Amino acid sequence: MKAIYPGSFDPITYGHIDIVKRASKIFDSVTIVLMNNPRKNPLFSIDERFKMIKESTKEFKNVNVKVHTGLLVQYVKTSSVKIVIRGLRALEDFEYEFEMALTNRQMCPELEMVYLMTDLKYLFVSSSMVKEIAQFGGELNKWAPPIVEKELRKKFQR
Ligand code: ADP
């Protein structure tokens, strides 16, 4: 069985990678779908994010990366893969994900969401947290892979 893992990945963190790793053990193949949503005002361009995802997931042989512009349901409708993985951290994630799952299901009833629980180590890791740490020149090696650390340092000149 195949699954997709959508997100903004601005940038990818060890929290995301932990979910990718778990998913890659459960499913035959996992496609990370990098959602291109310019309204989110991302720090990294799509190409930069794509490159960081590729590099930091290359050890997983059944994982690949695609870019999608538009709604998740539009991607799912044109794809044969109907299983969508999301990661869950704290309660705020639950509320947001619950709302999104129910909305998506109304638009695309064949879509099924699968939630994987974060590792305790990554409970508080988010792309925004990593960006904030980088902005002030803090240690990043526990939260993001080396390529992300390097790109963040370049962005913030720290
Ligand atoms: P989006 O804008 O779609 O929420 P993100 O890149 O922020 O995109 O997140 C993509 C998915 O990864 C979401 O399901 C999110 O909950 C999950 N995720 C992000 N950080 C972590 C983490 N530290 N542990 C587990 N899941 C995470």
C-alpha cells in the first residue's frame, strides 16, 4: 500500500523525518508532497525546500518527493494514492488536523487520513521553532539535519 505525506516543510525538521521514517516502515512507498502555498509566506523557496527534503530523506529507499500547487484534495483526486499521513504533536495539532480531515473528507470521500504520533524527543519541534533558533544563532543539530542547518545559517547569516 502507498501513502502520501503532505506539508509545507519550511524547512524539514527531525520531527518530520521521524514521521517519514515510521511511515516508510508501514507503507510500501511514501511520497512526500511539498505543498506550494505562497499565501503562507514561506522563508524558503519551493526549490530550496525540495532540495533539503531530498537530501535529508535519501536514506529511505521507498520515499520520494513531489511538489504540488493547489489543494490537497486536488492532488488526491488525480492520484491513485488515497492515504494521507499527518504527524501529531500536541493538542493544537489535533484540533487543526481534525478540522482539516473532516473538510477534506467532505470534498473527497475516498481520502483516508492516517495519524502518526510524534516521538517524545520531537514533541516541541516545528519549522517555526527551528527558524527562530536559527535567527538568534542557537544550536540546531538536535532539531534539524545538517543541510537544513547550513541553509538556515546562510539565510540568517549566523
Ligand atoms: P502544514 O503547513 O501542512 O502543517 P508542516 O510542514 O508544518 O505543514 O507539517 C506537516 C506535517 O508534519 C503535519 O502533519 C505536522 O503535524 C507534522 N509535523 C510537523 N512537525 C512534527 C513533529 N515534530 N512531530 C510530528 N509531526 C510533525
